[in-house]
Amino acid sequence: AFLSNFLLICCFSLGIILKLCDENDLYSRNSNDNNISFCNRFIGDYFDSYKASLMVVLLAFGTFILTIAFMVIQAIRKVREPIVYMVSTGYPPNLELPEECSFHIFMSHVWETGQSQTHAIVRKMQLLMPGLKIWLDVDELDRVDQLEESVKSAAVFVIYYSRKYFWSRNCQRELYTAINLQKPIVVIYKGDKSDLEYMVQSCIANCNGDGSPGSSIILKRILNSDDETGFDLSSIQNNTNGPILWLDEGYFSAAALNQIYYRVLSHLPYYTQHRRLLKDGIRVPGEIQSVSLHSPINILTCRSNYGASDIAHQLKIALPEANQNLVFIHDAEIFLQRTNEEDVLDEDILNHTSSLSIPTFLLLYLNKYTFSQHNESEEEEFIAILESCLKDAGIKVVLVQEHDVLKGGCQFDLFFKEAPEHLINEPYKLFQEIATRLYSEPEYRTVSLKQILTKMGAGGQ
């Protein structure tokens, strides 16, 4: 834009020169005045009408070429912009709307606790899926008394749940309308399972008044549950059509968007008629791809670090089948004893190479029980293994932090309080590396396992 404006200014200036010099040439031909010409006096000896005309033509041509080049660059950028596409077709999804709807999504949230996060999610969704029409209050709301009509105009009702959502009278109006109209409902939330528990309690406490279809019906709809006995955290967690946990971090954010897009698309007319096209899923920019190992690795686990061995075997399964024979899982105590004896570990490794030449990782699984659920002998053994691995330059400690509160998930601060102080400080510095968060939700657990494998040397395919 700056260059184009500069060229236009030059053309304008040369137009003035062209006008002055052209008039001067006409005057010179009709006059015998030998005085210095007006053109030479103000413009200089170099320019005359011919040279000025030539420069104007060249600059005009240059402006035209720059404009075309700019349009081509913009078109290329547009084509290369990361967008969502269908795995089955390789093309962006079909966003055909139901006849009675003018929006794909009605986004319901409470301003006090969820406004900024909701707006960030909506903008991201629209950026990666051009053409997705989302009703958002700051963009569409003219009159509060038209909320019900706005809900009716959307194909899918999406809730961003945050605390105080069920306290809001307007949120109640939106939700009750969506349920009465039998709109598909998708719930997004941020936090952990305790937030879901609070959601259930808050709904029961606030959604049984006038106009409400009843808290039990509401919970069945928003949790997509048919459980007649109640709503416990484990049943909500195992429900693949239940509330979607929103995560902001890179790969996890892309996985969250994938779930939201998939749920919305599954309720649009084109995909209700062509379910098979959704079977292969969708691809969202920023998702972590398949990872693989190019050389064998050892993964060590401590017997007293409960849960670590299970995670190690999940890591092995997360690799392509042809890669799984490159992962060797060992008890850390036995590995260290045999390594100190300069012995090989087992026949599998003997057939491949010496254990000392294989990259080795201690998998340390962190939850609220890691440093507290041991008897005295177990604790001594556990600490001794950590000290040996931290001192050994050939062993890298990989930290994995549990997120699920039902499995002992807790804040990282707890580990600084409960871990032995000498392990936290020099020379061991146990927590100098960033821990990878491990989620129970299948979509996020896959991402977590791939991130852990990346720290162990795996690369993308």
C-alpha cells in the first residue's frame, strides 16, 4: 500500500511536470522569447514534455504490475491458510444450514465469568473454518427480548460453561428454549472434574423454577446421559458425547476444536444424510501427527511409583505397530543393578545391542500420592532410584503429571512441598524439566502420550 501510494504521488507530480512542459513547448513554438523557459526555470533542464510523458507511462505500468503481484500473493496466502478439512474428501466441510436456521451455532455463556474465553474460542473457530456462522451476543444481540428467537435461528446450541452460568436469568432463558426446541446441545468447559461436579450441583440448585423443564431433564441433555440413577463424575468422564474439556495449549487446543467441530457438523443436514463422510473424522490445523521411533529406547519405571508401568505400556501401544519392538520397558531397580554389574538386561536387548548404548529414560509419574503413599522401606528405595538416575548422565528423567482428580491429579506446587528438598535443589534439580500433563479423556490422552514419546526421541512421520 505504501509503495502504491508513493508511485501514485510520483505520477501526480509527473503529470504536473507534463502539463507545465507541454504548455512551455507550445509557447516556445509560438513565441520568439529567448528568455529561460518556465519549464526549465521551475523543473530543470533534464525534463521536457517527452521525458515526463515517458516517466508517467513507466510508473503507471509499474503500479499495474505491483497491483497484480500483490493480488497474486494474497491469493496464494489465502490458499495456504490453515483451515479445517474432511479426512474423507480432503476438502473443507459442507456447511449447509437447515432451512429454518441462519446460524450454525448459538453460543451461550455468562458474561461475568466466561466472556473473554468464549470470545477467544469463537474467533478461533471462525478463523479455522471460514463460513461458520456463530451467533455471539457482542456481534448479533440488538434486543434482550429476542433471545428466544435467536436460539431458534441456530442449528446447534453450544454452552461455554463457567461458574455462575446457571445463576444467570438470560442463560436460563436460552437453555430452556434450546431444550424446548429440541436443539442439539454441546457443552464446553474449562477446569477439571470438580468443575463438572459443581455444574451438576449448580443446575439442581438454580434450574427448577418457573419455565424450567426440570434440572434432571436439563442435565440429561447437557451431559448427553441416559443414566436414571444420577450423574457421577466417572460416568460423565466415560461419555464420549459428554461435555468437552477446553484446553488452551497448542496440540490440546487443536484436539478440543476437533471435537467441537465434529459435534456441530454431525448435526448439520449434509452430514446427517452422509454419515460415512464423518467416519474418518476431520483434520484441524495444529493437531499432533503420528510419531515414530528411529532407534530403540529403554523406559524405566519404579515399582513404588504406582501407575508409571501402565503408562509406559500405553506409550508403547501409542506407536505404530512396526515401531513397538523398539521400546524396552524395565524395572528401574533391576536395570540399575545389572548396569552397575556391566551386564546386559535380557535376551531381547542382547540380540540388539548393549543396554548402555540405548537412550534410556526414567518415567516419573506425578500425582498426589507420588511422594506420600510409601512405607519407610519403599520410600528409601524410591529416593535411591531417583538419585541414581538423576546422577547418571545417560538417563533422562521424564516427568508426567496426572490431570484427572479421580486419579490423584493435583497442582504442581504440592510436589515442591512433598518431594525431598535435596532432590529439588542442586545437584539433582528433579523439577528442572517441564512435566507433560496426562489427561484421561481419550482425545487428549493420545496427545499426551505422543508428547511424552517426543521427549523420548520420537519424531513425526
